Amino acid sequence: MKLKIKFFLKLMGAIFLMAVGIVIILFSYFNWPVKNNNQDAKLGMTFSNKYSYSIGLDWKANYIAMLDDLGIRKLRIPVYWDLVENEKGEYDFSDVDWQLDEARKRDAEIILAIGQKTPRWPECNIPEWAMKSDEIRKENLLKFLEVVVERYKNDSVVKYWQVENEPFLRFGICPPFEVELLDRELAVVRKADGTRKIITTDSGELSLWIQAAKRGDVFGTTMYRTIYKHPIGYVEYPVGPKFFQFKHWLIKTFAKQDNAIVIELQAEPWINGSTTDNELDEQFKSMNPTQLRENVDYAQKVGFPEIYLWGVEWWYWLKVKEGHPELWDTAKELYAGKQ
């Protein structure tokens, strides 16, 4: 009996040491320096009229400044279900139409993010009337997707559909995730428009990507560098660009997906509480001109062909409300010639 216990303990010790060794090897690999920098990567931006308005901005002025002053020509725009269909069966696409019209005038291209979970907190943007039951929500979500796609499928300014936003990540104020519903959503969009590619997305740091990547034509990863974690405080993810290159290999191997982009690169603070309610010194701890340049450089080293940033509303707020144009001006330099 003692020999068996001794053997078991040795075996467990060996397994533990092996696991530690694997972790050390992977950590070393993920942080191995990357010399190549994909300077040809195109830079885009996510714009949320809902968020811009919520922080006290003229969101249309914010949008035009993004197009004309920063010169951004690759955009991801959420279609918020609760704003478009506030009353069942009554659709107001005027804000979405306006954004697409202005983009079209400037030969820009659009990713339309659609579904119940779309960019910006609280993540899920479901009208109150649709929350009366799961059956009502699901049935009308599929109908809403069909209505949106039918409306815009002949509009050349729309390049991609993004169906749901990081659906496999349990984050936000959302109903329980159901993969079967996601698959039905994807089927509805493909049936309504068989010409455009569909983007599916997942967390860059908290997922292996495979489940999302195998369902879309293009995979989009988020990419955050500095986050706030209570009660620790600010934490920088301890991984280099090779971490994302490794996960790209995973989806090429196990999801047969070679098309990957950065759909959301951190370019604003991750902070304790609402960003604009904090002191500026606190906001600048996790995002400032130096950090912005470093984040773009990091994403370029990953090597993906397109990088969509996240934070133009905050840059504009700093400029027009706080008299701090530093982030805006830095972004202007970064975007020059990167469209």
C-alpha cells in the first residue's frame, strides 16, 4: 500500500512539474520578441452613436470629425435593436441611414454589427417589449436581423455583416447564451444575403477562438493591453504578439479559418466605473498618447491585415469637453495613410 501511495505521489509530482514546464515554455514563447511590424495593416474604428450621446456629445459632429479630421475610412457601426425597434414592428433606421450616407459620400466602408449583443455596454441592447419572454425575444430577434439585412444588402457601403459581438464571452447584461440561437441567426443572415462575408468575434485574451471562428467567414479578435481588475487595480496582460499568432494557428488548424482581423483594439481607458466620470489623471493611467502608439505597434506586430480601434468617442470628448486634444492628434498621425 505504501509503495502505491509513494508511486502515486511521484506520478502526481511529475505531472505537476510537466505542467509547470509547459506553462513556462508557452509563456516564454508568447513573450518572445517580434521584429516584424505589419506597417501595411489598415486601421479602422468602431463608432457608437449611443455611447457618444451618453457622454454628452453631439454624436453627429463626433462622427463627421472622425471622417473628415481623422480621415477614417473603415468603420464598424452597431445597429442597436432597442433604438431601431423601440416599439414592436415599428422601425426607425434614420440614425443608421445617416451614418451610412455620410460614409458613402467619402467612399468609406462599413461593418454593420447586428444582433442582440452589439458593441458598448451593456452589451445586449434588447427592447423592453422583446424581454417579456424568451420565445418573444428569440422569434423577434431573427425577424429583426432579416429586416436589417434586407434593408442594407444592396448598399455598396456595407462590406461585412458582424453577427453578435463576442457571443461566447459571458460579459454584459444579457440573457443566457445559446449556441443554437446564434446558429439560427447566422442562417437567417446567410439566407437573406449570400454575397457578403460574415464576421464572428471573440475575446482576444479569454477565449481559444475556435467556436466563434468556425462559424464565420472572417474572425475578429478583441485586443486589450491594460485593464482594471478589482481589488488588484491596473493589470497589463503579460503576453506578447506571439500569443495572438499562436491562437491564429489554432483556428487555422482546428476551425479551418485563416481570415483574421483585430476587430477591437483598446484605445481608451479600462477603468473602475464610468470613464468620463473619473478624474483625467485616472483616465490617463490606462490610455494616453504613448500607450495608444504602443497598442497600435503591438497589434501591427501580430500581423493581421486590418485593425479596428475602440475609443474615438472618448478622444473627441477629451478634445471638445476637456480641452485635451492629445489623443485626437496622436490618432490623426497614426491614421495618416493607413486606410
